[in-house]
Amino acid sequence: MKPAPALLASSLVPSLALSLSLLLAGCSEPATPPAAPTTSASPSLSGATATDSGWIQLVIPMDDQAEQLLALAADRASAADLAGWAAATTKEHRAELALLKPLLHRMGLPDTNVHQGHDMPGMVTEPDLARGRRLTGAAFDRFVRQELRDHLSHSGRVSRSAARSAGSAEVRRLAARIADTRADQLKALPG
């Protein structure tokens, strides 16, 4: 299991510290500067702050990467309950992404993953996905459970912090919803 950053583990995270921890926690290299926004419409999200953009720019790649492992688990898990849970959770992650990506655009943020290649707590990495593709049977199931438990725990913690600290009421509501969903997904994770 990847260790939790101290800032994210705290229940009293100031907005500035949350912003910085969301963007930098666990990153092995600095993020590349963002490209120009890809939308031509004037971006706007009432009350949005650096905390809001940091959370969105972290949760989207976390969901994208986890979705790949979830889809793999839905197809290859040897335990039927794990496969079924993974299929349902894949759909939930896709639904979240359908809500998160328009917010990214409304904030005028680029579609690029500023955390590409970073090994961060709760992020399913390319090496994790490659390992998952090599494993089979019970070893695959154990690996998937551990990686997804880590993802759900960390993305839930980050979302709970954003629900308290984001500037936009819309982002706070979505972050709270995702944090609640993560708690439910963790409880339902088989075995």
C-alpha cells in the first residue's frame, strides 16, 4: 500500500495546503505547465479556486486510471463477486468522469493530465496496470483488491477535503457525493 500524505490525512486541511497537496503530493517530478484551454467558450465556474482546480485535475486521472483496472477486473477476476463489483464500480467511475470533465472545461483547464507518470497515493499507475495484466487467478484478485482499496481510500479522502475546502458550491457538492460514493464502494468491495 502506498503511504498517505500527512496533509491529506489531517482533518483540518487549510485550503492553500490542500491545493498544494492535491497538485504535488507524491509526485515524483514537477507537473508540466498546462496547455491553453481547449474550449472556445468563456470558462466560468462560480467561486472556483485553486483548490477546486487542483481537486478536479487530480480526481480525473485517478478515476481514468482506476477505471482501466476496474474494467480488467470485471473481465478477469476469478471471484464472481469481485468481477460483479468491478463492473458496477466501472460504471460509477464513468458516470463521475461525465460530471468532472465538463467542470474542468468550465474552469478553463486543459484536458491534459498534469499528473501523467506520477506515482501518487491512490493513483493506479501504468506499471500497476501492466502487473495486473500479467497476474491471474487468486493473485490477480488480491492485487486488484489492494490497488482498488488504496484508490478508493485516497480518492475518498481527497474528495472529503475538497467538499470542505473548495470555493465553488457545485464542486463542494460533487466532491461530497464522490466521497460518499467511495465510502460505499469500500464497504461493498468483496473480500
